[in-house]
Amino acid sequence: MRFLYKEMDTREKKYFSNKIIPVEYYKKVILRTILKFQVTIVQAETGSGKTIFIPKMLYLSGFKKIIISQTKRTATIKAANFLSSVFKKKIGELIGYSVRFEKKSNKTTKIKFVTDGILFQNLINNFFFEKNVCIILDEFHERTFHTDLLIGVLKKIIDKRSDIKLIFMSASGNARRLAQFFQKNVGKVDVPGSLHKIRTFYVKRPQLDYIISLCSVIIDLHLTEKLGGDFLVFFPGLREIFECEKMLRFLLEKKKKNFNIFKLHSNIPLSQQLIIVNSFSLKKRKIILSTNIAESSLTIKGIKHVLDSGLSKQKIMNWKTNIDLYKISPISKSEAKQRAGRAGRNRDGKCFRLFTYLEYSKFSEYPSAEIQRSDLSSLLLHILASNSLDLFRLDFVNIPTCWIVKRSMENLFVLGAIDQQFKLTWIGKLLSIYPMETKLSRVIIESLKTNNEKIKYYILLSCSMLSLNFDFLKVKIKNDLGNLGKLRNILKVSEECFFIAFILKKFLQIEKKTEKRSWCRLHKFNLHFFELASNLKNQLWEINESSKSYFEFSSPKKNYKGLIDGFRYCFTSGFFQNSARILGTSSDFQLILTGVMVNNIKKNQKRGKMTSLFLFHELSITYKVSIQGLITTKLPWLLFFGKKIFC
């Protein structure tokens, strides 16, 4: 494959500065700016170590409490552990962290790292802060909807509390837009990093298959470049990572075995992530196949070459069809700069972009805010359930489109969470307690109405795993589809329900094993995923225990028979909008609400008699439209739960 070396534009040259300026030189400037202004924007280039030295500097200057918000769970834990090693303190005492399903902090913790979702929940539940507090929002350029909501809530807080300091840190965020939003004197400090020279290459022609193109570039570079420089390859999702890994092992192991392939994503445990990040060898090349988790806040030793597909997988709400879907889309220029910056942390590097310079020039400058393209049902539900927030008086940096807000409110209405006056019903109050999407929460609440403990337990297990990112399970299922007869024993469900049956069977198998780690290693399953799912299941069980008093004296009419029907009946209560029907003997499904045609699994994977109506968990668009997470349902159930839209 031929590449074209293209000089970076002036903005990129400025961004990739190879000047090494001591951080101590900027400490006085940064501290003076923070003390002078209530809001400070630190435009810190990649490699400046801002996440570490700024909290330490603030703590030594006398701040009683420092809260650092990160957008990713992995970056939160790694930054907290690294800073605790700098202070030579045990994690959880002076320095701690709090992420979903895991917390290591106490009342004496002075420097606390949290994810943006955890910080948002704490803010809407309690606006009170002790004096002399500093809140830091790191990597605000990623613009998750929790980040946008945090900015709106914090704006209200600092208008009433002048003693709270607010700091925004990013390498490529839109600082001007942020300063205009706060409409007051905002301090700004530019901190150059210690990036080395990076040469950027573009392909001469557009690539039809980026996975094959990336594999060919990796093989060419590995066979021509000297050892000592590792590769970091960016993919949009885990499915693409697994496909590329198969190709590389098949093609490279026959020629040279002087390499190690690592997969870097959010599902692997922290100990394994640290091995990937910190390991370095001159005898074997490290090839890291990563999602956008390595785009920022992670420094990986030994990286010299970055290969960028220029794509990312985003969750988008189609307000016309009212369906959430996962779509592979081009990244923005700021994200491309962040990815290229990974090659210049420790040495001079190269970035190979699998798109032309003309395509790059058409990229948007900054990524679109997630609040403008995602379903807001869960967030609107929490805002409506909060007594301290008023949805219609909350400011946003980017206002969400009216159609997405309308669709999100419509979802809450058809699920029974709100009434026609936009007031919470008793079901809506229960839904706001559960830490997951509203559809899964509605399934759990419906299971509480049953008197069958097995149905409740299976629903909890299924919802716990469906609420996590389990793409690697989908790949494993795809490899094991030849044994469909063995996978449906857990609930004796039909083959159409193989997905739910598969994950339930594996979870119950692991629960019975005493040596869980060795069993998972033997069957090539991720123990960390099942530990997270088990922790979430225990949390949900505690919430169920506190919520079941609402259903003790109710005896609803049963519209199902037995365990299997009860399990599917509960899922229909939350996913009746995600319904589809099969067309004859073909492998195509048709969505009932919209009539859109989607592709099911391959024809040779469908055996036996198929039920005509299905529910699906998610819809994805790659080369084709496909649905995943199938479970059968019945027409009377759809009409019963979806009477507000079907009748």
C-alpha cells in the first residue's frame, strides 16, 4: 500500500510541539490563574502530564478537596493509582477513586478521581460542598452527555458558590465555546507538552476494506522496521479487533514470531491493562489493537507507530424510527490529532492514517456532542426524579435537538414512567433508582410482579450482562454457533433465543465453579466481565429487596405459563418497541414500528421451526443493518405493553 507523506497544517504543527519546557515553569502561572479566576481552562498538549501535576500542585497549595472527573473508567483508575504511587500513599486513603461498581475512598480522601457519571449523580443528589473545593473536568473535548450535563449543573453551582474553583483540562477542546458559555472572565493557560517529532502519512486512494488495509500495513511495517518500536492500531469496535487479530496470527506466525498481540478495551481488568501499558521489550514487538480507550489519558511505553482507521463506533438515536443504533462514523480532526499524539510520547514517531488527506480535510473540527445524538430517556428520568434540578432551566453548551428530547419523553411515556403532564408515576420513581437504561430497568420491575424467584434471578443476571459492554461475548457466540443444540439447555428455549440462553448458561456455569479463573482461562472467557456482572447483580438484588414492598399486596393477572413464558413476558415489557417479525423462510427481519428491513444470522445458523415475532437488544449498522440479542415474544404481550403505540 502506498502512502503519501503530507506536511501538517500550521495548527497541527503548533499542536505537535517538540519543545521540552519544564513543567515547574508553569506551576506559578497556572496556580495564579486558578486563584484569580473561578473558571480556568488548561489547554494542555498531549504529554504534559496535566492529570498528575495539577492535582498535586493544588493539594500542596492548600485546597481541602480536589475532585477530578474522567470520561473513561480505565483512565480514572490508572490516574488514581499513579498519583498514589507518586505520593507514596496507599490507594483509598489520601487519594482514592470511585467508578461504576467499584469504589476505593473514605471520608479522609482529599484527592478523588471519579467518572463523569458518578460526579453527575453526586451533584444532583447533593449540591452542598465544603469550602475550598476544586473540581477538575479532564478530557472535556470528548463531550459525553454526562460531561455536558456536568457543565450545565456546575454553572448553576458556581453562580451561588464563589469559593468553588472549576478547572477544565483538554488537549484539543473548544476553549472559546466553553468561555462563551460561562459568560464571565475565564482564565486560560496553554501548557506545551513534551511531544517529539511525528511524521503523518495518508493513503493515496480511499480504502474499500479498512480491516484488510490495516492488516497489510501492520505486516509490511513489522517485516521492514527494526524491533524496538511498538504499534498502536485504532479500530472502531471489538468485532473489528477480533477479525484483525485472526488475520495477523494467520499471516505473521508463519513468517516471524517475534511479536505479541494485545487487545486493549474497557472490558479487560486493570492488571492486564497495566501489563499492556507498561510492558516493553527490544526482542519482541508489541502490537496493540485498541478501541478509542487509548485515544487520551493513557501513556503506553514504546509506541512508535500509530495506525489510524479514522473511524469510531457511536451510539446514535434515530428520532424518526425511535430506535437506538450503533453506527461506524468518521472521527473528527481533534480526535485524529489525539490518536497521532500517541506516537510521540517517548520518541520520534510516525502516524499512518488509512484515509486520504482530502477525506481528512472534510472531517469536522470537533466531535459532535453526545447529548445531540443519543437517547436521553435515562438522563431525563433522573433529572425529573431530582428535586434540585429543573430540566427547563438547565443551560447546555450544545442544546439537544427538540426531536430527540420529544422522542426521549415519548419513550418514558410509553414505558409508563411519566404521565401526560410530564410528572413521574410510581413506576418512573422506581425506574430512576436502577443504574441502567430504562428498558432494562422496566424489565426488572416487571419481574418483581411475579412470584417466581427463578424468573427474578434470571432477569437480574440477563439485565446485568446486557447493561455491560459484551462485544467479546458476541464474537465468542459467533464462533460457537455450530453447537446451538448445547446452548439452549439453560431455559430450554428455542434456537431464536440462543443469545440470552448462551450468556445465562455461561454465567451459571461459572457461579458453580470453585476455580473460576482456571475455568475461564480454559474456555477463553473474560473473568473480569463476569465479576462486573456479578457485582451489578448483587447491587440490583439489594435494590429489588427495597422495592419489592410495592408489590407485596398486589396479585396481577398472569398472562404467561411457566418459567420460559414468564422470562420472555418480562422482557417484552421493556423492549416491545424493539420488535421485529421474520419474513417467511428468509433470513431477513422487518421492524414492526418502522417497516425497516434488517439482516438476521446466516441461513445455516437457523434451524427448526422459527417463531414469527422477536425482540432484539440492539441494532447496528456496518456494511449492512443487523439486529443482535434475540428473544421470542407473542403478539398479545406486544399489544398489552405497547397499547399506547400499537393500538
